[in-house]
Amino acid sequence: MVVQPLASDDPAEIGGYRLRARLGAGGMGRVYLASTPAGRSVALKVVRPELGDDQDFRARFRQEIQAARQVHGLYTAQLLDADPAATPPWLVTAYVPGPSLAQAVAENGPMPEAMVFRLIAGVAEALQAIHAAGVVHRDLKPSNVLLAPDGPRVIDFGIARALEATALTRSGMMVGSPQFMAPEQIRDQPVTPAIDVFALGSLAVYAARGRPPFGEGHSAALSYRVLHEPPDLDGCPPQLRALIESCLRKEASARPAPGQILEFCLAHTPATGDPGWSPPSPALGTTVMPQTPSQPTVVAPQQAPSPTGRLIPPQSMINAVKLMYVGAVLAAATILTTVATAPALKAAIRQQHPFLAPGPLGAVITGTLTATIAGALISIGVWLAMARRTRRGRPGVRVMSTIFFGIDCLTVARTFSHGLVTGPTWIVGVAEWGIGLTVIVFLWDRRSSAYFAQQRQARSLATPQWRAAPGARRPG
């Protein structure tokens, strides 16, 4: 969202909220970045004066405010306050620190397929919350989806219905964006939640290709294409295309419900436990994404998330972390056995170097003991660091553990060849070496590899600004 300084005609305060900057303007009015008396940032939308003078608009606006207060979703911008009786009317929602989908795609090009799935999942859950409150968005488009670091936020739900009550629309002007409107909206037929599903399909095409599925141009031409022509989905990946096609069916009854869309997305991009974009996590069994009302396509989920929305790591990952803690304990045991068997080690060194003077011999003994203890301390730190990174699914932990295991192999071989260990220390060292080998096997297990790949994917979704892939065509 572009932040601009206040203009000379902007008020300093509205309804007790101090205005700080402009966030944008639209058909309904201006949006400001404002602060509560306690300093919390919010988004304050002020209705255009001519709309505020329309009594039909005020009545419908008041109704929509009451309905919007009932919307409580993780992927919606919460309505915090409003005064439909003010002159002009205004409303306050939670401030979302991120660009709109329109701005992000315009500046950085189309989004990767995995990120589009995450976007669809978040918006689908937002639609579930909106529809559950008895509200239909009616104007779901890229500028009404904001991209926060932890996922999308749908804004302006229900506002289009208030605009429909104005004298402007009664004169025949269309409310909404034809590129993202459903056929029944264009025909002025009764509105149902299915129109938001159609808009979500168009939104997904825009995110994946950088342009809407029915092109650009005059509203009459766009309306004709929406009513009579198939969407242009060239370049959409096959799985994403199948989902979009189901959303863009001309018949409202043939479109999937937001819950079905959400399950389909989760089956293709499982949620993760890291910060970043994590779609919601309803209980998954067999996911059904209907292609027609009578012939569903069954998709098996890859990995079921936990009740908190976090990806459950495979057992191989859990075992690897447990063994890393065992490795740290064995490294600590190396220190204890080295100290306990120091006299025996000194005797072994004297036996190997009988002709060394007491001074150099003492230096060899001290150096050996110091190196063994220092190496064990380093091993403890590395084991604990690897366990921490593995639990968080951090990139590079497998390479780190492999390098550590290679160094451990060289250390064990060197100490054995020089005979600079006692029996107990040797047993502990070999046990730690075996732990390291087992950890390597677990970390490079197929299920662990899939887990790390999903974590990397989630982390790429956490960045609010995207870079288009090399060669990706930018809109315009």
C-alpha cells in the first residue's frame, strides 16, 4: 500500500483518530493511515461527501457496517469502529502493513505457483468468514487484497452493496470491476456467495499471469467475454488451472464452495510451522474438488497440518532431533571420561614417547587433554545448534550436519591411529560417531526432504515483495 503525505485539504483528525498519511482513494472515498489515542495504527476510510448526502446509501451503509462487525477471520481486515451517521460517514479497520495484490504484481510481475496456492487458500478462508456472517463481498479484486507478511487480508467486504443503493447506480452505472465480476452480477441477477468464488478464480489468474482472465478494455467488451467466452488461462500450471476453471464456471451452482477450494490448496501446499504464509488447517481426510456436480475429482493430501496450522514433522525428523540431543550428552560424557581417565592417558602418552624430556612430554599431555575437552565443548554447541535449526526446519542444517559428521570421522580416525584415547573415551567417541551417522540418514530421508522443501516454500511466501522469475512477463 502506497503511503502519501496528507494534502492541505485533509483533516487532521476524524472521530478521535489522528490522520497521519494517505493510503489511497477509490470510488467510495479516501483511505488514511491514522492512529488511535493510544498510538495504534489503523486504516480510516472516509466516504465521499456526495455519497454521504444519499439517504439510501446511508441506510445501506449502516446495515453493512452491522453485518461487517460480525466478520471475524484471520485473513480479513477487522472492522474496528464506524460512524455511519457522521458527516461524512467513516469507518476504521485494522491496518495491514503490506502492498495490495495489484501493486505487488504490477511492480514485481506474476507470483510463483506455490505462492498463488497460498494466496487462494488465505482468500478462501476469508470468504468463509465473510459468508458465515451473511455478507457477500461483491467486489473482490486485486486492490481489495492486501499482502501482509503472514498472509493476505481481504478488505472492503460488503461496501459494494452499500454503493448499489445510490442514485448513481440507479441511473444504470455498474458497481464493481467487470474483469472480476461473475456473469450473474453482469446480468443483474440475485447475488449469492458464488460470485465471490468467481472473483477468486479471476484473482488467481491475475496473480499467476499478471493480467485478468477476460483481458482488459471497455466494460461492455469485458462483460461480453465474461458472459460468453472461456477465460484465457494459457500459461497457468495444470493443477492451478484445474482449480481456476472450476471457480470460473458460468453457472453459479457448478462452482466449488470456499471450503472445497481451501482443502484443494492445502492438499497441494501443506501449511508449515514457520512464520510466513500459512493457510488455515481444517481437518483433512480425502479432499474433493468437483469438476462437475456429479463427477468429483479426489485429491489425496500430502501432509495433514496440526490443529494450530503447523506442519507436523515426519517421524524421521523427530528422531533426528532426539538423537542430536543424545549426541550433545555423549559429547559432554567425553569431557567427563577424559578428566576421569587422565592418569591412564598420561601413562599411555609416556609409554609412546619414552625418550621425551619431562617438559616437552608435559606439553604433549596438556595439549592432548586440552584439545579433547575443547573438541567436546565444540561438539556440544554444534549438536545443540543443529537440533534447534532442525526443529525450525532451517535451510542448510543437512549440509551442516554432513560436514560435522565428516569432521567427526576424521577426528575419530586420527585419535585412534595415534592411540591418544583411553578405553572409555574411545567407546563414547564411537557411540557419538554412530549417532552422527544415524542423524545423517534421518535428515536425508525422503520424508524429511519433503518437509524441508515445504519449509523453504513457506519462507519464500513470507516476503511481501516478490521478484519475478527470469524471463517472466510483466504486466503492461
